[in-house]
Amino acid sequence: MACGSHSNVREVDAAAAADTSKGYNQNTTISANINTSSNSLTTAKELVSPDAIKMHVEYLASDLLKGRNTGSAGIDEAATYIIKQFQGAGVKPYFSSYRDKFDAKGVSGFNVVGMVEGTDPDLKNEYVVIGAHYDHIGSAKIVNGDSIANGANDNASGTSAVIELAKYFAKTKTNKRSIIFALFAAEEMGLLGSAHLAKRLKTTSINPYVMFNIEMIGVPMTDKDYTVYLTGFENSNMAEKFNGYSGSKVMGFLPQAKQYNLFKRSDNYAFYEEFKIPAQTVSTFDFTNFDFYHHVDDEATVMDFNHIANVVNQLIPGVEGMTNSNSHEIIWNE
């Protein structure tokens, strides 16, 4: 998962991670107060199609982009694609340009940052940040003559989710708070893009209410009574509130996420560090359901587009709840 190939976090032992779930009682997951909330304006229905997800993932994970390594021509093409999607949907740049440039260990890095303004005259000055990294590692060990690490699950899947969420809110305008949609570069170099953006936002008057990050949602988990797991689960009431807004158990607890401290291993962490707000990651990569992490076979052909679309559609009501609550209901547990 996160922190990339150059992280000083130890590599996760997938077999050990799988063993962690043995004997685990799902009832230890906190129960959400699930109800029909006026904060959420969406009923459970298909809003984002698998075909839309497929279009994004197949392009972003194509050989044409050669693994989207930060500083490469491929990631430049990926950024151009995301910007065109934002422009076509009416998602405005948060800064003067969509490209938020920074130095990534001597090469040029750029996040792509868009915004959908909130509809409430007061709450629009508060922000929810939704992010995902769109870079990957470029190349990996050659298998059958293939050296391109396409990064479909990691993280064209999460990128496609952010694109579709941005398009949805730009169209429906069902958010009272403003939403920043951020696609991060240089995650694979050590979470550099998110660290840069969090620091840049810190120098402005913005103080985000909550941030959540989407990482590796390309294939579903099995034998779970929730759709995505939330890193740092016990550190906030985000899952409880989100599930309540959604009217279903969307977010849950994965023991391996705590065992390997995934809270600190993805792009949410910089926002916690800078702002001390609830900032967490959702994922469906559970260490047992995907064999191609940082591998040339992480291709669009092994993605479950119906699942990814389902994840996005299940996230929408919860995001609406986050952006429409009268007060800051999601809190960090000190």
C-alpha cells in the first residue's frame, strides 16, 4: 500500500497480514448509528457507472503512460487527462492553475487540485478534502517481456473515484461546504505531493474540516460486512458518522490496517500532521485479495469496474453528510 517503493516503513508480509484476521470477531467493529439523515441528499442508487470508471482506469493504466512515474512524460499525460475531466465537468482549479507544482527530489512534480464551491453562504468557507495519488512507480521486474508497472489498482482506481466524485458534485451541487479534490503526485517517492499541498494550504486561511483519501479500491474484499476499511479507524468517529449519513455500513475496521499502521502510510497523514483534523484513508486492498502490488500485472484487465463504481456510489451519501452537517460532527479522538 502507501508510502511507496522508497518508504522506510517495513514491507508488509501478506501471509502474516492474512493470519491477523483469523479468529477476529467482526462484532468488535463499532456499530454505526445508521439512520436516514437529512444531511445526506442521495438515496442508494447507481450514480456513477462502471463504464465511466473503466474509461478512466484503462487510460491511466495504459502502456501509453508507462507507469506514471513522477517527473515522466506519462504522468504529465495523466495530469492533462484529469484536468480535462475537471474542466469538462465544471470543476474549477483551487489555485490559479490546476497544477500545484513542487520539487520531488530534483524532478518536477505536480498535484492536480480542483474545487467545487459549497452552496451555503457560511458553510462554503469550510472545506472537505478528498484525495488520491495518481502517480505510480514507472517500471518493475520484467515478466514475460513486460516492464511497465501500470498501476491500475495502485492507484488509477482511487484516481477514477476522485474524478467521478468531483464530476458528481459539480453537477448536483449537493454540498453546502466546499470540496477540494486533490490528485497527488510523488506518493510513491514518500508521500511528497500530499505533504506539499498540506503545507501550502496551511499558509493560507483554509482550515479543512475533514480529509479522506482513496487508495487501491480495484477489487472487493470477501467475508466482510462493510465495503471499505478505514485506516486509523479508532482514532476518530468518521466511520460511525459516515455510515450513519449513508444509511448502511460502508466503512469498517480491518485488523491489518492497524497492525501495519496504514494510517501513516498514505496521503491522508500529511493533513493530520498539518491540521490535526480527522484525515484517513479508505481502501479495499486487504493483503489477501490482490497479488500484483508494484507488479507489471497490476493492469486494467484485472480490475473489477462494477466494484469500483459501487464503492463510489456508496461514498456519495456519506460525503454529502460530511459537507451538509450544521456542525463538525466528525471529530478526532484525543
